[in-house]
Amino acid sequence: MGRLKFATVWLGGCSGCHMSFLDLDEFLFDLAARADVVYSPVGSDIKEYPEGVDVCLIEGAVNNDENLEAAKTVRDRTRLVVSFGDCAVSGNVTALRNTIPDGARMVASRSYLEQADLNPMIPQAEGIVPTLLPLALPVHAVIPVDVYIPGCPPPADRIKAVVQQILEHGTAHLEGRQLKMG
Amino acid sequence: MAVKTLTIDGTLLSAREEQTVLQAARDAGIAIPTLCQLDGLSTVGACRMCLVDIEGTGRLLPACTTRVAEGMVIHTKTERLQSYRRMIVELLFAERNHICAVCVANGACELQDLAIEVGMDHVRFDYLHPECSVDISHKRFGLDHNRCVLCTRCVRACDEVEGAHTWDVAGRGTAARVITDMAQPWGTSETCTSCGKCVQACPTGALFIKGMTVAESRKDRSEIGFLVTAREKKQWVV
Ligand code: SF4
Ligand code: SF4
Ligand code: FES
């Protein structure tokens, strides 16, 4: 295999999974020797998700219409899609609002109206501020996913295990305690 | 004491006639996953985690409620059983709101461990996201319906070991909930002795000691079995 075209994106998550990715420490050098980071909020400054990506780690649940578009774009342009962390795998904390009737409206009004000190208003700007979906969804609910990395956040050794398997075998599969959620 | 001979996963073994398939398997060091079963309590066969394939029966039977019989040939790890077990665990996760990252039982939860054991890397079913209440009206304990798997271990521990029968199950299907007394706040229960046996018996984060936060709940689930053995056999052993 030539150099791996490697990407990461984050949707409705807290960035914790990406912070854990940075905990790979010196393994990041090994990865950099074998992969080009073609898109990533922590590893590149490229605005447009490119074509022909080999692997993409997706952090976060699909929470708004922008997340949904991003997930579809990733799927269209990527060979191996990895659900990265509990929010991507299950919805997790991002999906807590799903248990509240009319949750999308309720959380927005709680955050921007009830809790606001100045100028209470729900931010709205077509094409700029994304709209919340009725439910926050795991990534596999909207696109096919190839590999799952549970964990909130997944510990660095778990991420490393997946990346190493991908480098060696082109795909990955976790087992045993490496599957622990939370 | 009559003895039966049977075969489990190709191993020929003998068991006492009053034993269940689960007990016989455990004595022989063959692990079968369980959830609603807890040593010291009666068995109800509620969760179906322990289903096994007994040749000639034409259906799968729970090992925890099935008595051994002479000549039984039992399989506990067929592909079919393994796929059903994973499905059962996934359905439990889909039915309530299990968010391990913010759960009091994270790291010491039988449901979480089962998910690992059956290789659950994601849930293939749609989550139901039910609206569930949390009851913290009791002085010492809390009940979070989001995490309850309806195993009824609390109900049996309270009834059979403490003798209070504070707990019961009300409602049907996905609307079923454990209740205290006449479906009233736990703190107002007149039968609850505050012994905490239900909390120790509970496999998940549904019953917890108040004041504990994420990943702090560490239960001693063998306490129930210890008490019952002590009571019935006058043996103070774990
Ligand atoms: S009860 Fe267990 S499986 Fe459910 S959220 Fe808590 S730790 Fe996770
Ligand atoms: S509260 Fe705990 S012990 Fe009781 S039925 Fe629910 S999960 Fe089982
Ligand atoms: S452990 Fe046997 S049915 Fe639950």
C-alpha cells in the first residue's frame, strides 16, 4: 500500500475523542511516516473534504443538518469509515436530548432563552447556523460504517490498535475489553 | 442423592439431579452468560441470556431454569446462540437509555460486561429513547429507570431474602417499570427497611447509593448468596 490518505472529522461531539487521538504521542510520528492527513480539525488546515480518502475517523453523533451532510460526504469519498467514540457509535451524551419530548426545541430554548443573561434569542441564520435534527443519531443510523471504536473517549491504546490494524490489514476489528463503552 | 450424566459442549460430566444445567456447567468450569440469575435467589428465566441448545428438544431453553436429566446433550456456544445473545444485549441497550459515560455503574456493570462478552461494537436496532424518571426520594438510595433491565433481582432479593416485598413490576412490555409499594415514591414506602439488598443485587446502575457519581458504584453482588448460604447451611462462606 502507498501512503494512506487519512482523515478525521468531528460532528456532534465534545472533541474529547480528538484529544485522545493526540494522546497517541510518539505513535503520531509513525503514523505521519505512513499516512498523509488530508483532512482533520487537529491535523490539517484544509476546508473541503477531499475525494479518494482511504480512512476517516468520525467523532460525534449526527446532531444537525450540517453533520448529516458531512457524514454523507465522508461516506461518498472514503473507503473505510470509522465510528470514533461513543457519540458516533451510540449517540451517547449528545443523544441525551432524545429522551425529552420535542427535545431539539427544548434544549435550544433552555440554552439560549432561559439561561441567557443578555439578548435571549435562538440563533438563526439560514446557511450559516445549522438546524438541529429532531433526534441526535449514531453515525451508522445515517451511513454505512465499517469499523467501530467505542469509548468516551476511546483510550489512546485503543485508537492505536485500530490504526495499526488498518495500516497492516486495510481494516480493523476490536474485541474484548477494547469494546468497553463509557 | 441421585446423579445424572450429561454432555455439555462435548464434555461428559455428572451432576446432582436437583441441579440446573447452569449449575452443572459452572461446576464443570463451562461459562454461560447470565443476567437475571443471581446466586441465593430463585430463578425466573427472564432475560434469556443463558439460552442453550439441548438436542432433541427442538427449542432453546434457559440453562438457569432447566433441570439436568440423564443423557442430555447440551451445546452452549453454537453460532446461533451467540448471535441471539448479542441480539438480546443490543435490545436491552436499545430499550432504555444506557449512557455508560455518565453512569454511576460505569466499569462495574453486568450489562456493560455482557456487551463486551458478546462482542457488541454497536447496536444495530433503533434506540427507543423512552422518557424515564429517576426516584431519589429515599434517604440513602436512588432508582434510575433509564438503566433498569427488568431482571427483577431487586424484587426477589427484597421478597425472598429480606422478606419485605417492597418491590414489584407494574405495566407491560416496554412500559413495564419496577415499583415500590403501591407505585409511590420509594422514600414514602412503609415496607422498605432500608437494608440495601436490592441495591447490591441490581446488576446495573439502576439502583445506587446516593452521593455516588459517575463510575463510583461498586457493588458486592455475592452478598445475597452469602446471606442465603449462611442462613440455610449455617456456613459463613462466600
Ligand atoms: S447501567 Fe451499565 S450498561 Fe447501562 S449505562 Fe450504566 S454502565 Fe452502561
Ligand atoms: S432495578 Fe436493577 S435489579 Fe431491579 S429490575 Fe431493574 S435492573 Fe434489575
Ligand atoms: S440468566 Fe437464565 S434467563 Fe436470565
